Amino acid sequence: MPDILYIVLTALVALGVGVYIGRSLLQKLYKQQEEEARQKAKSIIREAEINAEAIKKDRILEAKEKYLKMKAEFEEEMSKKKNIIIQNENKVKQREQHVSKQMEQAKRLEADLHKEKEQLHAELEKEKNHLHAQHEQLKKRKEEVEQQHEEVVSQLEKIAGLTASEAREQLVEALKNEAQSHASSHIKDIVAQAKLTATKEAKKIVIETIQRTAAEHAIENCVSVFNIESDDIKGKIIGREGRNIRALEAATGVEIIVDDTPEAIIISGFDPVRREIARLSLHRLVADGRIHPARIEEVVTKTRKNIEEEIVEIGERTAIDLGIHGLHPELIKMVGRMRFRSSYGQNLLQHSREVANLCATMAAELGLNVKHAKRAGLLHDIGKVTPDEPELPHAIIGMELAKKYKEHPDVCNAIGAHHDEIEMTAMVSPLVQACDAISGSRPGARREIMESYIKRLKELEEAAVSFEGVNQCYAIQAGRELRVMVDADNVTDEKAAQLSFDISQKIEKEMQYPGQIKITVIREMRAISYAK
């Protein structure tokens, strides 16, 4: 036990001595490291100071070199500018010297001109005096000639037995008659040549215009066909006891024909707008599948509103395509309505577009106002699409509408005169009339039912035969010309002209026809005798 304690104490003492010795050694080591660090830091600072001093010297040297270089450049530039200034001063001095020389020359020239002016003035005075003397001589000579003339005239009056005034009047009258006869024959030749040339030029312009304005012609019917996928849909459209089809007819104003035609329903009506509303409404109803009276009225109302918007869009697009600007919104709406109107089967909008293009081409060829011609061509039939249809010719209605919406007077006159309802006062008016006839008379542009066509031709011939003195009458060129043969014994030349006018007036008042009709009255005198 005591040995163990001794060992422990010895170990503890040795541990303490070892700790003390290690601590002393560590402190010495730390001091040495600190001293080394201080020495190293001092050496680094000295090196930095040396480097900084070297860098400072380099920068100073660079700055001095840059300063010297800039100074040399500045001095060189200043010397150049100084040389330029000296050169400019020399040029100015040279110019001043040149100007002074010119001034001296001008002064010398002025002095010379003054001398020449004085010399010319003196010469003119001499010439004036000389002319005055000649004038006096001529005056005396004139008096002598007048005396001799009077003596000769008096001798001639004694010989002829007429005074000078009477002889002069007879000579003037003879020359006047001769001049009138020559002028009359010359005027006739000029008029004949002008008519021939005008006819050729007119035919040339019309043919070129027709060739340059190509148009497609579409014949429109009074029925539309609505195609369906199967015949089962026909029962839905008819409805229980026909209530659906009655509601559709009442809402659209057309006749819905559901017959044995496979996969088709016929929509009949004279108004293309109503037919289009009925067709689109049927399409929406069939696509939706709900078909009953309340739904039919709702769909028809929406479709009618969409058609009105489409009409405005068609009118605006037409005006843009033709390059016509500034149309009143109501006129644009009427132009759009033309899309759903037809004249003798010819679509009214297509016809009006064609007339506008024809008028523009002809106006350009003749040097007239192209904008007014095109505008009048597009609007010439707007009287056919008015909502209320008064008992007036469509040309007059269209003219009044154009005046109402502030169109140009030339355009208004062309619209009102294109069927000769009023007198033509504008240059574009005959163009619109001619282009309307060209568009309507193109082969295939218009269509009539054969019976009504034959009936119209018969009525034309009967209207002419009803007049006294008419022997025979023939309607030719599809009813666009009427040739009337009259009795030469009962109808004179003057009466033939009146008869042609009377027949045209009767046809205008009592008949309806497309375009215009030419009435030609033929009076032939035959003298017959027999040799026996």
C-alpha cells in the first residue's frame, strides 16, 4: 500500500514537472515565431515602399512624355492653322485686288457707254429730222393720190351710171352669196366627216371597254334548294300537324316546299333576302336539332340581324374594291342590298359593279371625270332597292336618294337620266346609259321565261300596228329593235318621224322591257307601170 502511494506521488510530481517544461518550451517557440513574423512583415513593407517609389517614378516619366507629346501636337496644329489663316488672308488680298481691277474696268466701260449714248442720241436726232421731212413729203403725195382717186371714181361713176356706194353694195352681196354657198358645202363635208370619225371612234371605245371589262354572269332563280342529310329531318321541320313549317313560313315570308325530292327542301319566294334568311335559319335549326315555334322565331330574328350586318359589309367591300370613297352609310347599305336583288335574272350588284367599271374605262378614254363616272355607274340602280317602293321610275327614285345624301350634281343627273326620264345635263350621263345597255345586253346576262318573252315581242308588234298608216311590223334582235313598214301614200316623211316618236312613247308608257328599244320607221315609194 505505501509503495503504491509512493509511485502515484512520484508520477504526479513528474507530470507537473513535464507540464511546466512543455509550457516553457511552447512560450519560447511562440516568441520565436512572432519575432520571425515581425521581421518578415518589416521586409515586406520595405519591398512595398521600394516598389511604390519605382512605380511613382515610372508614372511621372509617362506623364512628362505624354505632356511633351501633346504639346508638340498642339504646336504642330497651331502652326497648320496659322498657315491656313495666312493663305486665306493672301487669297482675300488677291480677290480685293481683282475686284478693284474690275471696278476700274467697269468705270472705264461706263464712261465709254456714256460717250456712245451721246453719239447715238445725236444720230437719232438726225434720223428723226430726216423721217419728219419724209413724212411731210408722203403726206403731200397722199393728198395728190386722193385727188387723182376722186377724179377716177367720178369718171367711173359717169361711165357705169352707178355711185361708188351702190357698186360696193352689189359687189359685197355677190361675194356674200358666193361665200355662203362655198361655206355650206364645206360645212356639209365637215359634218359628214365628223360623223364618220365619231362613229368609228365611239365603236372603238365601246369595243375596247367591253374587252377590258370581263364579267361573269349568274342567272338567279326564284327558288333555293336546302340540302339535308336524310329524309328523317323533313318530319322535324314539318313538326306536329305542320306547326313548325307554318311558324317558319310566317317568320320568313317564304314558302317551304317539302315533297318527295330526296334529301332536299325547296324554298320559294320572289325576295332573295327572305330566301337567304330562310335558308340560313333552316341550316342553324337542323344543326342545333331543337326545332319548335319559339326556337324558330329566335333563330330567324338572329339570322335577319346577321343578314343586315352582312349587307353593310358587302356594301363597304364593294366600295373599297371599286375605289369609291365617301359614300353615305345609307347608300352603302343600299349597295349591299343589291347583292340580294336581280333584274331579269341578272344579279343587281354584279350588274352595277360592271357598269361602274365600264363607265370608268370609257371616261378615262374620253378624258372625263373617272370618279364621277364610276360613282354614277355603281349607284344608277339604287332606286330598285328602296324599302318603300313608290310609284315612280327607279331612276327618279335613285336620283332623289343621291340628292338627299349629298352626291355631286353630275352623279345625280346621270342616275336620273339613264332611262331618259329627265334631260341629260352632265357629260357622264350618256356614258352611264350606254354602259347600262352594254351590261344588260351581254349574251347570257339576263333571262326571261320563253312565254313572257314571246308575249312581249307580240305586244311590241301590236303596239306599232295599232297606228294608222302602218302596214307591217317586225320585232328583231331579241326585242331590242322594232322595224315598222308604212304606206308611202298615206304617210309623208315628216309624219314618219312623228310616227317613230309616237310609237316609242306608247311603248314607254304601256310596256316593261330591259334596256332600250330602237324604233325604225321605213317609208318606201314604189312606182310601177307595165309595158304592153
